[in-house]
Amino acid sequence: MEHTELIKPETLQDLIQALHEIFESDRVNVEEVQSIMESYESKPHEWMKYARFDQYRYTRNLVDEGNGKFNLMILCWGEGHGSSIHDHTDSHCFMKLLQGQLKETLFDWPDRKLQGGMQQKSQRVLLENQCAYINDSLGLHRVENVSHTETAVSLHLYSPPFQTCQTFDQRTGHRNTVKMTFWSKFGERTAYAGSVSQENN
Amino acid sequence: MEGFEGASSSSESVLDLSRLNLNNNSLDALSEKRRKDTKQLYLCYNRMTVLPESISLFSNLEFLDISNNALSVISEDITRLTKLKTLIAKNNSLNDSSLPKDFGSLQLDVLNLSGNRFEEMPSQCLQLLRLQSLSLGGNRLKSIPAEIESLASLELLYLGGNQISSIPAELANLPSLCYLVLCDNRIQSVPPQLNKLHSLRSLSLHNNLLTYLPREILSLVHLQELSLRGNPLVVRFVKDMTYDPPSLLELAGRTVKSKNLAYSHKDLPSHLVNYLDMASKCPNPKCAGVYFDSCVRHIKFVDFCGKYRLPLMHYLCSPECTSPCSSNPQSDADSDEDNSVPADRLQRVLLG
């Protein structure tokens, strides 16, 4: 396998270009992707046009479709906004902080004979520019902006792209398949307005 | 999250003086024209301990952000800004005595005081009758004043990250409230009157001390987001709690009401007429009974869309009266018999 030179991407466009090159191959080198995403230093003026916030919940804003190999999107988290516990439908998931901080709580897949609710495995706070990685074999997670004063913005890469995932009720382990939607695509607000989120949190 | 939403603000009307190491005197150097032209002023991430007097000379100012300074007091000068609509003062050292006496005279739509040291909601805030958005997240509030109901235009109320232990019923008297955030507090119960918040779209209650919710919450028809994680919600059916046997007065009252006996001020002393008029109908639709003071707190699990079991609490007239769904009190309730709530309404509430 050819080893791509890891030149630090100076701009968001550089990063997208580098990701296109890396994903030309069919095999994903997780460390390589994580490293290149982490090395891009977030510059708000480069991604501001994708950063559309909703008052009531976090938003998903599509940035690039990666020639079908991956989806790159920006998530905007208002104060106190959090996700449900969810899986990643057999895909790789990379999450980089562009602004603010996010708390990630990891969970094991629930046992059918669950007693006392799903127990968290670990949790950590991701700081600006850090990049986390998860896939279904590592477990499930919940992501939250726990700040009451600051918003958060994160850059996510999913490969291969997926449109549905499962959400989990922490108290019972009950799972539910939800369809994922975009608040905006390529900087334009999508017409799928007024849809009710299917997540639980 | 507030941004300036003024109509087509030209760049001349925006003055960004953030992150410049400004101290208390730094505004003095600006020209009078510059001050009069400015509609949005950013002074965040500086080193001010007090707002400079010259702020009052920005006579056309509509948006002011003084977040992330070291402000321990906001001077009277701010009240001269008659056009000010949005004030963001996050992450300072403001406390209960920091706001000027006449702060309530400002015509604010949006006020953000999160990340400060308020222990009580300042009374001046309750005088801002045009206020649409109020945030006091991340302070030290111990309670919500009943006077909150005077903010008749309020649409957003953010009180997450405080030390609030209860919610006053008066909060329900805010007809326009869409977004209510009470996460990360110490709330043990939610008043059933909250079902009067007809406009409520999103309710954030995660990380509190709730064991159940009032059944009335089901009537919040516009509710689309409900966060409940991090509460000790009961998961298993809870057998009926303590039951004080009804008094003789109550038993007589129940008989009068259930037999539809006529009564009036001519027959009875007025205090008894008033008592009889206060009868509450048992929520069990198959029970025609009423109760006065003696009732049983009953927890029923309502299954939403086959997904989650939400413990909802309501009162029944006696332990013998059961909800239609709990034919066997020992088992978890089966939601399919919950025919008192329309299925489509159940489907629109999210929880976990």
C-alpha cells in the first residue's frame, strides 16, 4: 500500500483534498486519518459557512461527500446539547473539535439481560483540535456539550457513509433505529425543515 | 449562541474590540462619529473590571457583548442605551448586587448572564417585560422566583447548571415559552401545571433528581425534545406509596359527589359547599370517583412508540382503583391499553 506523505493541511480545503487522496485506496489507515485531521488547526473563517446552529438541538451540516467513500460534516452544539447513545453502523467515525469542547462517554453494547441500566465505560473531554475515533467494535458513545456558556463545533468523518444508526435507552438498553438527516448541505439549509429528531437523550 | 440579527448591518456599524487587552479606559479614544455609528459592539475577552462611562455615548447601540472580562459591576451608564436590544455578559464576576437599579428600564429582547455568580435571579431582570430570551446558565441560583411569570414575552429560558431544587408552578404562566432548560440542577419533581406551557417545544431536564414525571406532561402537544438522562427515574413498577386513609369528611364528600346529591348554600355552611366544589375527578376514566385530600400516588409506565418506558405519576382516588393498564400491579404496565392519550401525541415525544 502506498504511504501518503503526511503534509500538514493548512486550510480546510487542504484537509479535504488530503482526505480524498487517502480514501482513494480501499483500506483505511485509522492512525493516518486521525493524525491528519488532528493536524489541521481550526480556522473559524474557513468553516463558518457550514456552522449553522439550531436553538433546540445539535445540527449536522454536510461539507463533502468524499466521492462516495466518506461523509465529512460539521456538527454544531448549542449550550447543553447532547446526543443519544448511538452506534456507527459498521463504519469508521472520526470526530475533531473545531471550537469549544465535547464530552464523550463510552458504553459497551447492552447485554440482553440488562440490570440497572447501561453503565458507562469511560468518559473524556475533547479539547479544540483533538480528534477522536470510534467504531462499533470499540463500543457505543454519547457526545455532549456540557458547557452552559459556550457552543461547540465538531468536524466528523464517517467511512463508509451511512444514513441510519441505532440509538439506545440508557436505562433499559432498548435500541431503536433512526434515520439521520442534515440541517444543511454544502452551506445551504436543507428543505427537510421542521422534522422531529428521532434521537433520545 | 446569540448573534446579531439586525437588518443588513454594514461593516461600519460593527465595532469589534474583542481580545485587545482593553482595560477600563480604552473606549475613550474613539471619535464621536464612530460611537454614534456603532450598532454592534464586541468588547469580549478583555480585561475590564467596570464598564467605562463612555459606553453611554454609543447612543445607537443595539447589540453589546461584554463577555469574558472581569466585570463585577455594571454601571448605571448602560441604562442610557435606549436602543439596546441584546446584552451578552457571560463569564464575568457579576453577582446579585451587580446590576444597576434601573437596569429594568432597558428595552432588551435578549439577555445572557451565564457563567457569573448570581445566587438569585436579579429583580431587575424581572422588569424587562419585552425579554424574549433569558440565560442564567452556570450561576448559583437556588430557586426560580414566582415573579418569572411577569416576563410575558419570554420564549427561551436557560437555567442549566445551577442549584435549583424546585420549579414554581408560576413558570407555567409563560404562554410563549418554547425552550426551557433546567438540566444540571437538583430538581426532584416537576409541577403538573407545566402542561399549561402550550408553546413548549423543547424541555431539558437531564442530570437532576427526578424519579418520575407528572402524567400531565403528555398534554404538551408541541414537545419535540425532552432530555431525561442522568435522573434516577424509576424503572420498575413502584407499588403504591403511602396512603393516608380518608377522613370522615372526605368519605361524606365522596358520597355526596358520586351520588350526585344536590347541595347549596341554603343547606350547608359555606365552608362545606366550598369543600365539595373542590372535588378532583379520579383520572382513571373507568372510575367515576372523586377525591379531596386523600389520594394514592400511582406510577404508571407509558411506553412511547414501543421504545421507552417513561414513569408517569398521577393520583387515584384509592388503592383499589387502578388505571386501565395495570391489571396486575406487580408487572410493568402495558402501554397498549393506555387509551387516554392519542397515539400520535405519544410518538412525538423523545426521551431516554
